Amino acid sequence: MKRTTIRIALAAGMILALHVREARAQTATTIAVAVDASEAPLKILRVRVQIPVKPGPLALVYPKWIQGLHEPAGPIANVTGLKFEANGQTIPWQRDLYDVYTFHVDIPPSASRLNASFDYVEPAGFGGPSAGSVTDKLLDLNWYQVVLSPAGLPAAQVTINPTLRLPQGWKFGTALRVASQSGDEIVFQPVALDRFVDSPLIAGEFYRAIDVTPPGEPIHHEMDLVADSAAALEMGDDVRRGFVNLVAETGKLFGARHYREYHFLVTLSDHMGHFGVEHNESNDSRLPERVFLSPGAAREAGGLLAHEYSHSWSGKFRRPKDEATPDLQTPMGTELLWVYEGNTSFLGDLLATRSGLWTPDDYHQNLAGIAASLGPGRPGRTWRPVVDTAIAVPGLFGGGGGWGNWRRGSDYYEEGELIWLEVAGIIHDRSNGQKSIDDFFHIFYGGPNNGPEVKAYTFDELVQTLNQVVPYDWARFLNERLNSTSPDAPTGGIESGGWKLEFTADRTGGARGVRGVASSTYTIGLSLGGDGSVSDTIYGGPAFTAGVRPGMKVVAVNGRAYTADLLTDAIHASKDNTQPITLLVIDNDYYRTCAIDYHGGERYPHLVRDSSKPDALADLLAARAPHP
């Protein structure tokens, strides 16, 4: 039995190798991809792919490793009704035994074209790019959802001829160039596969384009908005000016652009997940429907869009060598995500502030929240260094809910930002203020604008560039920070900037978002949803010690039905109360009473000035470009 199994496995491996060799023998090819999205509101995209072929075995692949998502997240489960046809005949297919993203077919004699057809069904629910991306009024389309290509060919050697049909009257925004348009049918200019999947499209019944090109800027920049209502497309002049300033500030900071034009693609809906994904000439950002109508529009939208826009330089143009893979099937190495994402978090918050989308106080409050969340409130730091949170990304998100403070999550964002802030402080201090981190960005992200391209780097090359700015043992410093298991957050950049992290009972400032929220995270060590559901419990904290765990639900506080305000009141009163805070929780179908021995009152994180040092943060955050 074992010998038979081994023979079958060896045979399958030989067949797979044969198909891959056949695929690799092909040269560059051109594929036609036609997407009929006229039924998008019904959650179905009809896809037709035409591929030039030769008779014999052929392996076809669906995109697997998605650049920007850093993991094998190609939504293959949403591909349905797959059929192949050549010379008017149906061609049987077989999925690869070891890679579900690969399909094998045998091309009959005399056939020169293979026609593939399938439906891409939009999943219901919230989540990332592989979750729902359609409503009755709009579509957010990532092209990697709707393409097949021969295995073994570098993405740059596969040319795509894309066409798209939209619901009647819908308008669209994308960085792809349009060759022609007739009514609801759009023909795009031919584009390489790697650029194709890097150029998402948004479309909708309610659409608006807003020019955000600064005066004198030769490259066009625009915001493309689609929304579930016409009213949501309104934007205040002050917010628009903030995005014009953002474009101007990137020009000053980097001294170069690496795109032909740039599109901020913004989807406004309450019926899909809210997040952003970077692309070289655009970003795919999804926000609440009425965000631009809110008083905090610049702050809420500015933080996300500044981050994703910064990725055009950090992650898209300059990309870690292990993530600069030649195709969409090769696994990526994610060790340098503390640069790819962490440095971009630093850049996004910095540029949001320099452009006026954020105030300096917004920046301080955000930084206080980051530092507080990574201190003793994140005990996972004592066993798992931040570099491992980057390396483990392909398997990081499959652990289920809760326990984020103990097992850690994507901390390379937040801790990476603190590391880069400390880098900024070291450059400033060791050069006596003659150099700044802007000098590093000018060198590392500068150069001629050749349009969208990738310039890969290694850790050693990053260190070499830092040494061009200020000589220092950067390798030692970075490795110490990346491999640290200290319980304390790396706040050196905050302190060298003339500030320090403190916790006070003042809820009017502190980390953004604390106003109106129960003071539970930095006190009793409890994170709760609006209905009292326990999303996380700080490992070793007061609530943890009392027996509260993720997945439970708080239904009463000190004998009274739970509300967030009631819990805040109990925490506030704890300072003058010798009695524990009593929570009644539901654990599955059972009730449990948990007595939390806490008497410290409310605590919120703040940045406080250290008058013994100059305010270097103020210098760092100051605008560099003129703001019209």
C-alpha cells in the first residue's frame, strides 16, 4: 500500500514537471481578458479569457501570491463554472494535486487558441480584498480576481488586452489607459500582467473625479470616488486642499515620482470592509459611506490615503528583494515588512501632518496610542520579536479571534513606525541637526521617473543608504530593535524628539478614539465590543487574572446591565473604592461572576512635552512645500 502511494506520488510529480517544462518553453504571450460586470449588483462577474496555445499539455495558473497582501490570498474559491474550449470543442481540465491554483489541460492538434470562461462570484460579508467588493450601486474590481495565464512565464512577459462591460450608466476610475469606449463597453490599452493586477478599477452609479494636482505640478493626480449615494461624493474645500498639499509634500520629501499619473481610488460604502491596498499608480481605499461629510473627514480619510499613497515609493517602487517575485505564483519572503509597511506607516502619518490633513495634536495622539499599545499592554513582545511578526505573515491571520496581545499580530506596522521615528532621531542628533530623515528618503526613494517600475533592495543596501546620510552602526541598532523581547515599547524616537509617554485620567486628549469609549484597555486590561463582547484580554492583566477571556460577553457591571459608560464609571470610582469591580459574563451558555481587583482609576495615553529637550518632533512635522 505504501509503495503504491509512493509510485502514484512520483508519477504525479513527473506529470507536474512535464507540464511546467512545457509552460516554461513558451515565450512571451498576449492574452485577451473580457470581464462582463453588467450583473455586478447581482454579485457575479462573467469572465472570458483567450490564450494563444500550441498542441500538447498546458498548465494554467490563477494568481496566488498577491503583492501588497503579502500572502497566498488569490481568491480561487470564488471561481465557479470554469470551462475550456478549443476548435469548438470542450477541453477537459484537471486541478493540480499539489497546487489548487494550477489547472492542467491538453490542447488538441491544430488548435491555436484556448478559450476559458468562468464566473467570479462576489462573496458576502466584510473583510479584506477577497471579501465582498460589490453593492447595488458600485464595484471595486481587482483584476487578479479575473485572469488566468500560462504557468512559468514571468508576469512582465505576459501582455493583457483587457475589456470591461459595466452596468448601464456607470462611470469608472482606474490607472489603466483607455484605448476606446462605446457606451458601457471599455477597451483598455495592452498592459503587462504585473501592471494589470497592479491597476484596480472602481465603478459606480454615483461617481466623481476631483483634481488634486498642485499648481505647477506636471503630473496629473486625481481622486476617483464611487459611493452608495450621490450625497456621499461631496467633499469640503479644506479637505480637497489637504490632498493637494499631500501631493505637494511627497514631491518635496522624495524629490521624485515613479508613475505616469496617480489615482486615489476611494470606495465609500458601509457594506464592505474598510481598509486600503497600495498600487504603484493608484490605491484601492475603502471608507465609510459618509466619511467626507463628517467633521473629522480630513483626519479619518487623510491617515489611510496618505499611507497608501506613500506606498507608491515604499513598497511599490522600492520593494524588498524577497517580495519582488517574477510572477504571481512564487512565494514571497516577508522579513522586511517592518520597512515595507512600518516605514510606510511612519511616512503616511508624517505626510498627513505635513499636509495639514492631520494636526500636530492628531499626530501626537496617534503616536501615544501606538506606544501605549506596544508597551506592557502587549506582553507578546516578551516572547516574540517584531521581526517574527513580519516573517510569519503568510500564516499570521489564521489563528481566529482574541489573544492578539499575547500572540501578537501585524505589529510590524506600529512597532516599525516607532523604529523609524527613532532612526529619524538618531540622524538628527548625530548630525547636530544638519541632516534629517528627509535626506535618507531623497536618496532611497529618489531617482528618475521611468514610470512604474520596481527597484528591489536588501537589508544590507538599506543600511548602506543610511550610512550615506549619517555614519552609524545601523545594522546593530536595527537588529537589536527587530529582535528585542523587551516588555517596553521602543520609544527612543519619542523621547529624543522632546516628548514622553504618560498615562493620565484626562479622556479629552490622549490616543485618538478614546473619547466616549470605556477606559478598560489600559486599566483592567480588557477590550470590548459595543455590545460587551470580549475581543481581547491582556494576558496577565487584572481582567485576565479575574477569569475574563476572549469570546465571553460582559452583561453586567457591579450588578447593573452593561453599558460602556457604566464600566467607565466603575473604573473611575475604583480609585476611591476598596471593593473589586464585579463583571457578570456569559461564557458560552454559562454565567460567571468575575471580581477584578483594580483600584487605579482611569488611564489614557498622552504625549507630554519634555522641556529639558528641544521639540524635534515639531521640526519633523513642519510642512516643506508651499500650501496653496
